[in-house]
Amino acid sequence: MFDGFTDERVDVGEVELRVRHAGHGPAVLLVHGHPRTGSTWHRVAPGLVDRGFAVVCPDMRGYGQSGKARILPDHSQQSKRAVAADMVRLMHTLGHATFAAVGHDRGCCVALRLALDHPDAVSRLVVIDGVPISEALARCDATFARNWYHWFFFAQPDKPERAIGADPDAWYGDKARPDRMGVDNHREFRQAIHDPATVRAMLEDYRAGLGVDRAHEEADRRAGRTVRCPTLLLWSTRDDLADLYGDPLAVWRSWADDLRGHPIESGHHVAEENPDDLTAALCHFLA
């Protein structure tokens, strides 16, 4: 994976981030989701480099091989605000004062927070397979609770760690196959889910989501803050964003001043399942 990329650890203050980066030109930050690492982009990142972008693929704090912050009572050490601040420091350290932020799944919420908290740094925003956390919770019904029960289970103390730790492959691995993900990406994924510290940090992501992250988004709404840069929403046809919300663009219109979007034929892990169409969509928007 990532042939020609630099693979290093970068100190961003509270933690060190494992990051792969390569290329020259406009900078693009790719932020993965749960329970993946930065390696989920291994079929997309080289194509963006070939098309003239400087591409940065970190493991978020807590995830993969990045550092784990000390757990706080309100779980704010894993808040999207804290992760976004890491990303800005990382990009500045790598020489990118401005950049496009692309986020998938939980990374989508980080990318949104980047654009809201650091509007002078984020030139374009791409959100994939997600809506703001506060919007999902405001619309929560029996269908969401059944299909996305893990949001609420993961927020409980201790028991999720015990359940996942008993058999991480059974919990996370039913659809995670080397032939679909790529052998090296699958190996990195398994290493992450078998690390108890990583599992706990990933759960802290969800604990922050139901508390401080929701509060931060609701404060944005009260203050009238929106995403100022051009924004692209992409959603996978074989995921359930449209099933849950009808037109996903309608959920995002009040958050982004300049919004466009369309579906991509794929299951949820689009960077692994349909990297060609995703790369093409990103290049068209970011050009």
C-alpha cells in the first residue's frame, strides 16, 4: 500500500499521529471512519497524487497507530473538535496552510468540525456517508435505533469493551475480507481492532458523539454558523443514508452555504469498494 508515500509519526501536541503523505499541488486531507484507519484510502490516495494533489492520510487520534489521549470524564479528549485541531496542526506541520477536507463516516463529522472551527484553513469540504451527529439524533426513530444501535451501545461504560474484546473478529469482521479490502489494509484493520487501547478510543469517539459533539453542533446552530466553503456530499447507494433521510442533501442544506452532491454505486466502505468513481468525483470537485 501507499507506494511512494512517506509514512511517519507527527507530534501535534497532545498526541502523535501516524500519517502517510505524498504528492505536490493543492492539499487534500483524507479522514477515515470507524473502525478503519488511514489505510482505507489506499486505493484512492495514489490516484489523487497522480492527478496533481498533495495527499495526507492520517490515523485519527485514538485510531490505528496514532496516539491515545488521556480519557476525560466528559470524553472530550476524543471529541471531533479535538480531532479537528489535531488535523490542522498536522497539515500546518506538513506545510499546508489551506487544504480540502474529505471525511467518511465518523471522519465526516471531523471534516465538518474542521470546516466550522477552522474556516480559513479548509478550502473545500467533502462529506461521505454521514450527516451531522445532532441531525441524526434529532431524527432518531425506531429504524435508526435498530440499525444504528451501536451508537448507543458504544456510549455505555465498560460493557462494549468487554463484548468487543471477547472476539474482535466476530464483532467487526463479518464483512471485512482481505479480497475486498486489500490484504495489507485488512491486516492493518485487524491489528487495530485487536488492540484494546484502540478499541477503547474508538468507543470514546461515540461517547463524545452523544455528549460534547452534539452540544458543539447545537451551539453552532444557535449561533448561525455554517460551512462557508464549497461542499460536496457523496453517499453510497448500498448504504442506508437515503433510506434513513430520503434526500440526504436536504439534511445538509442548512449547514453548508454552497452544497452539491450525488450518490455513488457502492456499499458503505466506498474508498475500498468503488475507488475509481470516488476518485473521479473528488477530482472533479477539487479541481
